[in-house]
Amino acid sequence: MTHVLRYHLFFCLILASISFSQSSTAETNEAITPATFQTTSPPVWQYQLLRTIPREKHHFTEGLVFAGNYLFESTGQYGKSQLHRYDAKKLTLSQHINLHADFFAEGLTVIQNQLYQLSWKEGDVFVYNLNLQRINTLKINSEGWGLTTDGESLIISNGSSTLSFRDRNTAQESRRITVHDSSRKQWKDINELEWINGVILANVWHQDTVLIINPDTGYIIGQYNFEALSQITSKAMPSRNGEQVLNGMAWNSATQTLLLTGKDWPFWFEVSLLPVPSAHVTSSLIPEGF
């Protein structure tokens, strides 16, 4: 593909992102309107809110992942950390286990029917089968925040601008990438992670921003602004505090939709990403050298 065509596609996507979809859900009938971003920020991609679904309250969500017929959720805080299993279609809770009070649970992913759950400061990565039976414990030498996988490696965030790729059997690090934009600014506070079709989605702690990241270089291809979901949540949580933020993303490959929630949020939000990010879609949007 020529440079002219690549940049033409790049700027077409920026212009398209200005027109932002409205919610189609009957529950809210709220317009989805993005915050105003500086022109140097990564381009804002579109999404459509499909459903707003009530859920269990007081789940301090740290990680979400679909696996087979189930949705799994990792919830945090010392003395309250748990691992939950839901029916993937009905989103009804069917099982949970408690972690020891000394552990603060964080991100969650699945590889070949094995669940991996991070702990925050303790350096432990717990491995379970889909029945929530613990079968192994791995160790890492850093904090654990967000967790996803490319199908082979564990991909871990620690609240900095760095993502660490680690062996799923030993947790040994194989490489790192630094999350950065077109001005080469490094974006810190990278938290919850989700892998979709060859790219990484990453939410920024204490923001309603979810970044689209090239897993080879760390370059930020674009971003989603989920401020409208946060506003819906605030209306249902008048006493919401500053730590009850967006956190928890799970890609449903069966429906090609993304499920989102937050810490103690009373709703699941099912959204359609427009277009669905993928290595194919985004390859022409990455300038040379990034």
C-alpha cells in the first residue's frame, strides 16, 4: 500500500470519528457524545451502546473475560477479593470463590481453558480451571494491574506506560512495549487490558478512556471515550466516589461485542465497536517508525 493511500485512510478515520453514534438502548435513550480532545490526541473511534443490564452491586471489578459458555470476573480489595463465574448469555452469577484476605485480586485472562488471575502487590498469578479450582501459582517481580493474552503470552500492565509479555507457564518476561502516541508521549496508568483481533484495548486508570494499542510497538492507534457510560452510572450512584471508575472489559467473540463495567458499577454495558478493531483494520493507520 502506498504512503499516500495509508495516510488518506488515516485522516478519513479521524474525520469519521467526529460523528459519534447515539445509544440504541431502550433503557436509557441517552445520546453518546464524546468529550472534546485536543487535535494531538489519538483519534476517537465510534461505538454504539446496545444494552444496559443490571448486575450484582458492590463488585469491585478488576478483570473480565469470556471463556466458552461462561463470563469470569475478578474482583479486588483486601479481604473482599473473589473470582466469579457467570452464564455468558444470561449474565447470571453461578459460582464464586474467595481469595485469602492477604491478596488484592486484579486482572484476569484465559488461555486454553485455564484462568490466570493477577494479584496487585503480592506478585502472585493464580491459575485455575474453568470450575474455579486452583491448579498452579506463578510469580512475577512487579505489581499486577491489567491482564490479557495474545493466545500464547500473558500480557501484563503495572500502572506505568509499560506492557510486559510473559511466558504463560513460567511468567518469565520475554519482551516489553511502551505505550505512546504520535508525539512519542508515553501514556501511564495503563490498567485493564483486552485482546481483540490482534490489537490491545487498554483502559486508563481514573479516566473513561480506552486506548487501541499496536502490540508490536506500543503505538496508540486510537481511543474510545466511554464518558457517557460513566454518566449513566453516576445517575444510578449518587454517592459514587473517585475510585468507582471504569474497569472491566471482555470481548465476546460469539456476538462480536464488548462488555464493559466498572468498580462497584450497577450495570453491564454491551457495546458494538465501529469498526471492530483488528490488526488488518489498523495496519494502514500506523505511521512508519511507530
